[in-house]
Amino acid sequence: MSGWQALAEEAAQWRDAGRTAELWWRDDDASDVTPALDHLLALRRETDWPVALAVIPARATTALAGRLAAERGVDVLQHGYSHTNHALPPDKKMELGPHRPAMLVLGDLGTGWMAMERLFGPRALPVMVPPWNRIAPAFVPALPEIGFRGLSTFAGRTCEEPVKGLRQINAHVDLIDWKGGRGFVGEEAALSALVAALRHSRTATGEPVGLLSHHLAMDEGAWDFLSMLLGSAKTTPGLGVSAAQTLFASREARV
């Protein structure tokens, strides 16, 4: 069975159960206006999919803010502070880890949020996307204390609210093969990951399933696949598309 057939069958399982899967799209590492960003925004308009753009606040430019000002369907999330690795080998890369005093880490995040508000206004959502999708567990309870209402990492979550007042909604399907040449992971691998995440959501967690792109790292194969997937999912019964602004809204606001 092809990956597209498997996706259609999984969508049918949702539909037959009278349910609709929630899909969302996150793109990481934005900081400035580039041809790749223009490509991303053109695809967003073409497919009418809302995108959540994870922006690095220490690198974000006024040009980026101006470019996004007239764009519909784009939410802005905070991607750490400067996307700097503070870990030492053999530890995995990490900005929000135990390698610096907590006051410095949280101070950076607060400074970053002030930059996000200044540049993007209400388009910026108080949602933390840790660089490399890693955050030390000790910092998670502090996020609501400094104003964050959402957290987004990678893979299935263990619960909807890791701490009170903090909703976690992750990405599950990364289009880049970071360990194998940093090119497109491949159609079958991406579809397999998507079907597995949808099945797990349907049978266990009920969580939204996130597509993850990195516009600065995408090759032609990744762009072509993303365009096909967005177009297909938008017209497949059983699959629905949600904006980050909706997903991260308070439970009361969503009712």
C-alpha cells in the first residue's frame, strides 16, 4: 500500500467514527525576508493553509515584521531567543538547557518576548518553540510565570497541559532528514510518520498533528511534497486544518 493510500484509509477511519483530525503547520527558524520565506508565503496563499512561523527574536528584523504585516493566515511563535547552542559534546544541541543559570535563560526568553511584541504586535502568540525542540524539564513550569501560554516541541505529547496554564501542541512530521544529508526525508517516510501520528491521535491522545517545515533548509523535493500534501489534506474528508491561534487559545475561548 502506498503512503497516499494509507493516509486516505486513516482519514476514512476518522470520518467513519464521526470525527475530524486536526492538522496544523509549523515552520521554524524565521528571522528575515528571504526568497525561501517568499516561497513559503506563496504556498500558504495558494493552499489557504494557516502557518505558524517560529521566529528567532534576537535575529528578527523589521523587514520581516513589515513583510508579514499584510499577510493573512500567519501566526508568529517565539523560537527560543537567539538559537544558540549552549551544550557541549557529547550532549545534543540545546539552547534552553541546564548549561546556564536559570535566571539567564528565563531572562533571555523575557527579552525575546518583548522583541516579539514590539515587532509583530498581536500576531505574536505567547507560545515557546524551543530550538532543536529541546527544553530542560525544570524550565517548563516557569514558562507560564513569564507569560507563555503554549509550548510546541516535536513528537507525541504526554499530556495537553504539562503545567497549569500551558498548552502543549507539538509537530510530528519533519520534512528534513537532519541525520542523513539534510535533504528531503522522502515521500514514503513523511507519509508514514503522518499516518502513524494520526493513528496515535485517533486511538490514544486526540492531539492535533503538526507538520514541520524549515523554509531555509527545504530542497525542491520537500517543497513539492509539502505542496501536494497541503492540497490533498485540505480536500480529504476526515482531515481538518487548524490555525495555531485557535489551537493555543484557552479552553474557555474554544468552547
